[in-house]
Amino acid sequence: MSQKIILASGSAIRAELLTRADVPYEVVKPRVDEEMVRASLLAEGESPRNLADALAQLKSERVGMKHPDALTIGCDQVLDCEGKVFSKPETPEQARDQISALSGKGHSLHTAAVIHEGGRPVWRKSAEVKLTMRTLSDSYIGSYVTRNWPAISWSCGAYQVEAEGSRLFSRIDGDYFAILGLPLLEILDYLILRGALET
Ligand SMILES: Nc1nc2c(ncn2[C@H]2C[C@H](O)[C@@H](COP(=O)(O)OP(=O)(O)OP(=O)(O)O)O2)c(=O)[nH]1
């Protein structure tokens, strides 16, 4: 019986990526007030990269402490555009405003994952993806949001790069899976190294 793997995340896309890779795992959603932690760390001047790492660690810890024998994966993703941090849009209007703010510019997605076992973090990975968004017309942004709401409400960038969102970008530098919120290949590497997955 291989070691239990827990995904401490409510993210459907993260779960989908593990399922598609045939990883045996359970989901246990972390009870963390992300917005409060995010606001306080940003107020202290924390960088987007370190913010994502701190939140990923908090989520993996919160769940992992209750499952010390498991490998518990916590994740987080922060979008940074010219020093402004964006979160998942709550309304189509917020999605339109957010995409308008990113239009014609570059932004970074900072994706972090931390694995917790036996009461402590045993592995971590941070990945940055740089994305260059085309200059988009207001009418296209409006129709994009209308066509893709509410699916894009679960993305911190208000886009789904695996769907119509690919049209928004002229260039992407970085790992595709990290855009979707999970440094998948690096996590699989570690799970194989630990003998939790066979190859
Ligand atoms: N399907 C899709 N999801 C994306 C894309 N870009 C970002 N995301 C998702 C991945 C994450 O679920 C979400 C980033 O927000 P968080 O890191 O706070 O995760 P979330 O609140 O979804 O779940 P969690 O905090 O782990 O319970 O955005 C994309 O292009 N396509």
C-alpha cells in the first residue's frame, strides 16, 4: 500500500491535472482565510513569489498536521502585473476590468507548491510564468467574458489558457502546468522519488 497523497486544495483544475496523470489522491480543502493572510503579507511588503510560497505552505500545513503520515500538497498562485496583485474575479464586471488592466502588458503568474509530511514541510517548488497579453478591444473583452463566465471566475487571471484564453496572449514564457496552478512535473518527480508513484 503506497503512501497516501492529499491535495489540500479546492481547485478543480489542480485536481484534474492529478487525475489525468493517474495519481491516486484525496482532496481535503484547507480552511485558511487566504484574503486575510494575503492582505497582511502584502502590507508587510512581501513579494508575490514569497506570498504564493507562504500561502502554499499554510494550506499544506493546515491539512497536513491532521494527516501526518500522508504527503499533503498545498498550492497557491499569485498574479502580479506591474506590482499590482490580482485575485479571482467575483463578477463578470470584475473580470472585464481585470482583463482590461492586463491588456497590452506583461504579467507574471507565481505558482508555489509545498508538500507537508510528519509535521513539517519536506518539499517546495516555486515557478514563475511570464505572459504577454495582446492589446484587446473592449468589445472583444466583453464578449470573451460573456462567453466564458463563470468558468473564468475560478482563475486568478480571469482567463483559461487551455480554452479560448490562449487567444489573449502573444507570448508565454514558462511551464504550462504552472499556469494552471500546479508545478505538475516537479510534483510527479518528487512523488516518484518517494516511491508514492511507480514509473
Ligand atoms: N483552468 C485554469 N485555471 C487557472 C488558469 N490560471 C489560473 N488558474 C487557477 C488555478 C487556481 O485554481 C487559481 C489560483 O487561485 P489559488 O491559488 O488561490 O487557488 P484556488 O483558490 O483555486 O484553490 P485553493 O486555494 O488551492 O483551494 O487560478 C488557467 O489558465 N486555466
